[in-house]
Amino acid sequence: MNFGSGTRTRVVKADMKWYELTKAGNIYEPGNANSYETGDWRSIRPVWIEDRCIHCLFCWRYCPDASVIAKDGKFEKFDYKHCKGCGICAKVCPRNAIDMISEDEIEKAKEANKDEN
Amino acid sequence: MKTKVALTGNEAVAQAMKQINPDVVAAYPITPQTEIVQIFSSFVANGEVDTEFVAVESEHSAMSAAIGASAAGARAMTATSSQGLALMFEVVYIAASMRLPIVFPVVNRALSGPINIHCDHSDAMGLRDSGVIQLYSENAQEAYDNMIQAVRIAEHPDVQLPVMVNMDGFITSHAMDVLEVLDDETVRNFVGTRVPLDYLLDAQNPVSMGNFDMYEFYFEHKRQQTEAMKKAKEVIKEIGKEYAKISGREYGLFEAYKLDDADVAVVVLNSAAGTAKGVADELRARGIKAGVLKPRVFRPFPQDEIREALKGVKAVAVMDRAETFSTCGGPMFADVRNTLYDLKNDIKVVNYIYGLGGRDLRLEDVEKVFMDLENIRKTGRVDETVKYLGLRE
């Protein structure tokens, strides 16, 4: 049992028992927010419109959650596991290359497709 | 080396703080605690301690600064009373949940309103459920001794919790009392240097403290706090024994005064226990088997031990110097009655609210309580479970 002992457990998971977790929720590993998926908080989703994008990367710079993934100086994709759908990327985009789409609409469309199949 | 001195409770606590020589003290003055920090700040000004004294703008800031210092790795303290503790409320919970071993004397004073500066326990009882360890002191000697032990209790690896050391406002804090103090070196060796398990200034081992918890973790971290409280009971007893070796005074979870063969007993905190013990002595001379249980540790609550100590008693009166307004008695009454329920032996447990806002508790008052208990014992009947003592009615 490491509770209260200060043992520097590097892994903290939601299925760990109270006595397996670090004392007081202390965190010893930097960047562990990556393992906490916040994407299911989202009610609207940013969707990239490739032909409008000029790869200025304003979205990448303004994203408060590092959810815009760029590669070799170009927009690559959104990280939907972490994107909370704040819409800042769409707001700052000078080319309107990002649409914010309702997750409900996406769900409905998926359901409709299922019915057709 | 031990020296007999005459000091007020506040002076005794300031003396203990001087000998502990904490790294950081952040405090704001409030009656009746003011003297503690006033005297202590003169120790700082005169170079008698190495402490960084932070004169903050409020008690909320005092505890916040202590939290910052303690998280950074320092041995940190503050001190307060009444409204100051109320203003501190929010951050006391944070100190406890961050498991920071901050020691802070609280000179018990009634909470406003109506505004009042005198003793009762409504301030400390307000923080009853905050997760801090609460020690209570009958007199200046106990306040001094509790302060020194509190440091070791708080910092023990199994505990890691703040400790509040209570004493009665004016009655203990301002009255001159004879007590025995230890020499500086003995205290220094006893408290040692804080060895924090985690601290923010440890550059080799970076740590993030006071993090946000979602529903996946909060509950588990609260359970850890309860475990630390459970462990604290053993630690408090161990340190009490160790303290006996340097002082000749041993401390446990409570004092059982003439309880072994007692028929009737009073449970009471702080200075009123002295009054109750005096009355018990007088009544024993008249053939009434009276005893007193004085909890030293109220949080964690020593349930099993109190049940064991009171199991042979026929009638118990719990005296509360605080009102809960639940309309069914004071805070300690609820705990003691709950504790005795499991005995299933029909111990009668009644409650007396006394001394609110500094109302004196007289010998006759305590005698009346014992006589009521005698009557309950003889008749087996309780007319009124919760009564007021010394109230004009």
C-alpha cells in the first residue's frame, strides 16, 4: 500500500483502489492530462474543410487544449479524444475552414445510416 | 531539564512555538488569540527563532500562506480564534485534503452573532468535519504539551494531517497558570526537523499538488483521509508515551478520571473538565461514585476506547460548550451517544449545553448535573434528554 507513504506511483488510473492511488492525488508525472480523455464533454465538433485551409495554423496556436495536430508545418487533424468543442479554432480561422457541427446531428446521421443499411 | 514557570495559556503556547522554531508562521491577530502571535512575533524580531513571520491580511490568507509553505516543504503554523477560524474555514479543508501537517492553536471563542469575544467551542466544532485532528487542552500545561506533540503527530508518515490545538479563550488563554516547561534542546530533539515525503521545492522530484479531482478520484482521496485519521489514533498514543519520557506527563486519547468504579460520569472538553473533576472529588467524599471523561482527541473520535471506558457506568452526561441547533443536542453528545448505543446495556446518556458565549460554569452547575445523573440512575427515568446549564429559564 502506498497511500500516505509518498511512493511515487507513476500511473494513476480510474480503476485503481483508494489505497493504490497516490497520497492526496499528488501527481509525479508531467503531461498526464493526455491520459484523461475529455472528448466526451463535446457538444459541437470542429470539422476541417481541406480545400479552404491555407495552413496558417492559427487554430493550432489558439487551441487551449492541444487538440489541433499539425505535422511538418501543416494542419493534419483534430484530436477528438481531447477536443472539448470550444469552437475557438473555428472563430480564429481566417478562411472559415473549420465548421462546428452539432454532435447530436452527427449521431442522428449515423443512426439514419444504420437504418438504411 | 524542566522548569516550573507561571504563564498564561497564550504565553505557554507562544513559548512552545518558540522552542519548536517553525520555518514559517503566517497569522492575523484576533481576540483572544492575539497574544500568541504578538509574543511570537517579538521572538522573531529579537532573533530568538529562525521563523519567517508572514503578517497576512486575513485568516483566509494566513492558512493559505501556511498551506503554500507546508507544500513547499516548510514546517508551517498559524493561530486563530472564532471569526478568524470561520474565515479560514474554506482553506482548512484544503490543508487537510492536501495532507499538510500544519499545526495551529485555536483559542476557543464563541462565533458571532451576537458578537461576543468569550469562550465557547462553536468555532472549533464548526471545523469538526474538516479532516483536521483536534486536540483539546484543559489548562496551559496541556496546551503547551499538546503543541509540542502536535508537530510530531501531524508530520508522522502515517498521518500527514493538520492538527488544531484547542484551549479555552480567556479561561485558559489569559489566566496565569503554573506549568512545567522543557528546555529548548529537549524540545528541539523531540520535534526534530520536518522530513517531508513530497515537497514542491524538491527540484529533483517534481510533484503537482492540490490537483483537480473528478468523480473518479475524489471519493478515493476522501477515503485516504479517513484512513489517516484512523492511523492517527495509534500515532497519538505512541507519541504521548514518547513525550512522557522527556516530560513525565503521559497523554492518551482521553483522560479517564475515577471512571473505574463510577456509577455516573460526565464527558467534557477543555477547562471545564477541571471543574468537573473537582466536583467529582467532593461527591465521592459524600459517597457518590462520580467520574469524568475528558477527551483530549475529539477528531479522530476515540470511539472504541470511550465505549470501553464508559461501559460500566449507569448514567452519562455529555456537556457541550456548543449548540448545533439540530434541536437534539450538542456535537459531542451525538458522538458519545452513538458510541454507547452498541453496548445495548441501557446506559442513560443525556446532554447539557453550557457556557455559551463565556457563561461561567460554576461548581454548583456541575454538581447539579451529577445529582441529575444520580436521580436517573436510581429511577431509570430520563425526563429531558437535552438540558441547558446556567441558562436563565
